[in-house]
Amino acid sequence: MKLLSRAEEYILLSVWRLRDEAYGVSILEQVSKVTGYQWEIGTIYMPLEKLRKKGYVDKIKGEPTPERGGRSKFYYRLTNKGKKALREIRSVQENVWEGVPNIAFD
């Protein structure tokens, strides 16, 4: 099993949450929101391309829009292989944390 990087995990989870609205900027906003850090747009597109090449997401060209000067957005959709990768990484994370007591600050 090849584990996802944290960035790949966050991006795949964002694609899953956003469903039909998963495109570059919306994914960036979602990842930034859930992590509490402002991600740069470039930190989204490189992992997205890797995830596409691995077969974890499909890239779909949308219709041209006037607000984008007639250019199309590219949307991303989680594949079954991507869902499987998320299930595997979740299982690994649960195993890693199993038995670890709550971390308290004194």
C-alpha cells in the first residue's frame, strides 16, 4: 500500500466534501479552512496533478464562463481508487493513534 501524503489526503478530502463544486480555488479555500493555514494556489495544483496521474481523481473541463473571460474551469471528482486510498489512510491514522492517551498540557 502506498500512503498518501498529508497534502494529498487534505486535497482528496476537500474534493470529496465539495463534490460537484471541486475546482482549484474552491479546493484551496476548503483546505485552508479545515487546516487553519492559508495555502498558496500552487500547493494545490501540483498534488492534484499527481493524484490525477495516480487515478485518484478525474479532471473534467467545465463550460466556459463570462466571469472567467470565456475560459473553462476544471473540476475534480474522486474516483473509486481515490475513495479506497482515503479509507486506507484513515485506517492507518486510527492505528497510529490507537492507545495513545489524550495529550494534556500542564
